[in-house]
Amino acid sequence: MIDARFAGALGAFRLDAAFTAPGHGVTALFGPSGCGKTSVLRCIAGLQRLPDGHLIVNGESWQDGRRFRPTHRRPLGYVFQEASLFPHLSVRENLSFGQRRVRGEPQRIGFDEVVDLLGIARLFDRPTDRLSGGERQRVAIGRALLSQPQLLLMDEPLSALDRISKDEILPYLERLHAALSIPVLYVSHDIAEVERLADTLVLMEAGRVRAAGPIADLLADPDLPLVHMPQPAAVIDGRVLSVDPRYELTELEVPGGRLLVAGDLGPVGSVRRLRIPASDVSLGRRAPVDTTILNALPALILGAEQTGGRQMTVRLALGADGRGAPLLSRVSRYSWDRLDLAPGQTVIARLKAVALRDSGPAADTPVSDPHP
Amino acid sequence: MFDAAMIEVILLTLKLAGLTTLLLLILGTPLAWWLSRGRSLTRDVVSTIVSLPIVLPPTVLGFYLLIAMGPSSPLTTLVGRPLAFTFEGLVLGSVIYSMPFVVNPIRNAFEAMGPRPMEVAATLRASPWDAFVTVALPLASPGLLTGAILGFAHTVGEFGVVLMIGGSIPGRTKVLSTTIFDYVETLQWGRAHVLAGGMLILSFAVILFMTQVERRLVGGRGGR
């Protein structure tokens, strides 16, 4: 559990941010450039000191009105926007820089484990300036993890990378997420990254925290600007129930229903994040018959907002009782009126295509024991 | 080619320059670090004082140093004896005279490094001192090398200050530069040629060596 509150002037900018984040999973600090999210992260790391700051991490006070624990005494890992590897050290020396300084503490994260997780073993003998951007950032992440942090801070670790390097590194971040139990604070201004990685979202605006909570809820919250983005989407975490190898279809259990997803997403029991764009969800009164659409689930209409002149963004929750996962649908105002839809009604949500946002590393792992 | 007097002069010069460079590295590195960490009026004033010998005529600096080391100055009271015309006095004068040539390259190297490496080190649990030794110093090593060599060369070559506060007492304050002057004044051109030519060759070798080492330091970054 992370309890943070920072207020004060940073040059001409005024920061007044307070939020709590769970002690597990990825919490994204999301907002436009210049909203103060990096400042918050630097305050949490102790790289920036605001006199009016309070920070409690896992029950330990790192800063309050009187005391300020300097950065090197805080058990944290920090991944900067640029990898910032030490140019005078080899890849291996970079990796062990932090680890050598925490010798006395329990080593929960092993050298081999990190090297394996990030796929950096073959980089050891290369000079740091001969690494690609993605490789460099992977070494930087490994270096941070090996200092045995109780909290991992990542400041837009992908923003300095090109598209290809991003796609190369994202699966590693997802693996980290699954393999390590340390909480991560992840600063980003890219909603696609956030949708893919975050469990909790802290939405920032002009130095303040606009909202904080589970990502699925915030993405569908009508009072927040996320719903009004050009391509709004819902994210749903689903558990793999079974894989049909003949059709390469995976059945997942999500809150409020079951979904069939293209591809082999095994192994059974693992959790996969699905991103469902609002434009891929259509609504109907009755269950479709004789259609190629795989997924049609009952959902309760929670509300709807007009988007532009012709369209409506409809907020739904899966399940006839509306207790399931939040879902967004974008329909034309004409259809909305023609079907006489209104909040409180139960409809059938048809999901045109459900896929993983990108295929994770496990997506092409064959399943040894398929349950058809 | 070299007679005993010349050897004495050369050894004394090397001793002076070596000691001065060592002292300047010990004093100048923390000073350069402090100057490189941010901007303030105090820093600007100190930085100006450090840089004064670059523009000040050596005779002016020497004149004030002579007064400071004279019989009735507070410094003399502090030390217990006048430092003028002593080797110690010469070392003190050289440290002040050569300071900018050592401090400025080191400071530039620290500034070029930016705050990031120290921040990274702190997030990797390195204390400020630990990070200074294991990150800042290695990263600034080309600047340290440049500073050391420039400081050494300037001390070897200083003339005005030495003449003002050292005189030219054999075995105590008679160094290369003043000796060459003495030889020229007394029309011993041959001997002047030996020392002056030696200096020329030495300077050439030093700068060539410095360029090579610096290239290796910079090029070797992560080359291991």
C-alpha cells in the first residue's frame, strides 16, 4: 500500500497531488504532458523534495512533515525515460551496481531470474553504447530490479523508444507484472500502454489527481475524459478456461460472462488482459441468430453520452444484473433512438472482435493439456 | 649536456609542479564538484576568484602574494614565519596561480555529466560519497586528467609569480623558467637552449600523450 501526498511549488508549477495505490500490481500515473506525474514520481523517489510531502510505503514512513529519507535509503527501483546506463561500466557491472549495495538484505530477486526474465544474458559482453534502445532499457529495468526494490518506479520507460523497440519491450513488462509481486508505479501519457499494463489508474491533471481507482472503472467513468477519447475502450481481465486447438479459440471467464477469443491464449488458469474498443461493440434487443459474431452477452446499460453530433458512447456492465465488468459501446444516435434504448435496460452486447491487445509472450506457447 | 646545477633546477621544478598538482587535485576536485552543482551568487563569486589568475598579470598576483607572505602579514603570523622566498611559499603561490587550470576542466567534466548519473546511483542505493567515488569520478576522469596535466604544465612554466615571491635561490626557489631567464641574461645561450629545447620537447610529448589517453578513456567507455 502506497499513501502519497505532495504539495508545493516546483518553479512556476504547483503540485498538489494525493493518492493511494495498492501494494501489488501496476498503478499507472496517467495524464497529459506537464501534468506533474513525473514530479510525483521524483518526489516518491526522494529525488525531488517538497517540504509539504507525506509518503508511506508498506507501512513505513519515507517522508512526513519532519523527516525525509534520502533516496539511497529508500528500497526502490527507478527506471528513467532514457536508460541512463553507466557508460564507464559493462552491462554486467551495470546490472550488479545496485545488487552489490544491498548484500546484507534478503535477495528476493535473483540475478539469473532477472537476466532470464528480460532476456539480457547475451548482452553481457557488449559495450553499453552498442546496445539498441530497447536492449538498453531492458538492462536498466534489470539493474533496478536487482537492487531488491519494494517499489518499482517507472517514468515513461518506453517513450524514448521507437515503435519496434516498444513492441519488443512490452511483453517483458507484462512478464514482470506476472512474475514479480512488487508494486509498480508507472508514469505514462500513452493510454495504449496504460490499458495494456495497468491495474490501477491515477488520473492527473494540472498538478492534481483527478481520479484514482481500478482501471476498468475509470476507463468507463462518464465524469472522466477517458470515455471521450477518440478511441475509447474497456479493458477486462479474463481467466483462461479452455483452449480449442482445432479452431484456435480460447474461452475466458470474465466478470459477468464468458468470452471466446481468437488465438491460443493458454495455459488454462492464466489471466489475460483484453482490450475491447467501444467501436467493436454493438447493441441489440435480442440474442443474434445465424451470425458470425462469436460473443453476444447480456449487459446492463448504465448510461450514455452523446459524442459529437451523430454518435453515442454507451456505458454498460456485463451480466443482466450489471454486476460484471464495465464495457463501452459506440453506436449511432439513430440506432439508439430507433431501438429506444435507455439506461437501466438490459441489452445484448455483441463483440465484433475480441483479441489480446497484442499477443503476449505466452500466446504462442502450446498448451499441453487442452480442455475442449 | 646537463650539469649538476641544471639537474638540481630540473628536480626542484618537478618537485614543485608535482606537489602543486597533487594539492590541486585534492583541493580542486571537491571545489569543482561544488561549483558544478547549481548556480548561486556565492558560487559565481568563488568561481570568479578561482579564475582570476587566467587574466591577472602574473606580476600583479605575485605582488599581492609577496605582501601576503611578507613579515607583517596575518598569514606570516599564522604560519610563524614569512613564506616569501621559500619553497613552501612557492608551492602556495603555484597552487593559487594554477588553480583555474585544474579546477575548470574538472568542473566542466562534472557539469557535462549532468545530474542524472548521480540520481541513478542514488536510486541504486549508493550513498552520495559512494556515488561520487564510483560514478562521478570515473565519468569525469578525462577532465581530471586534463586538469592535472594543465596544472602541472602551468606550474612548470610560471615565471612572473615565481620571480616575485621566490626570487631565484638555488636549491630552494630556482626553477626552470627563472633559470632560463638567468642563462639568457648572462648570455649562456647554449645552456638556455638545452633547457628551453627540453621544455619544448616535453610539452609536445605531454600534449600528445594527453590526447592519446583521453581518447582511450572516452573511447573505452563501456568498451569492457
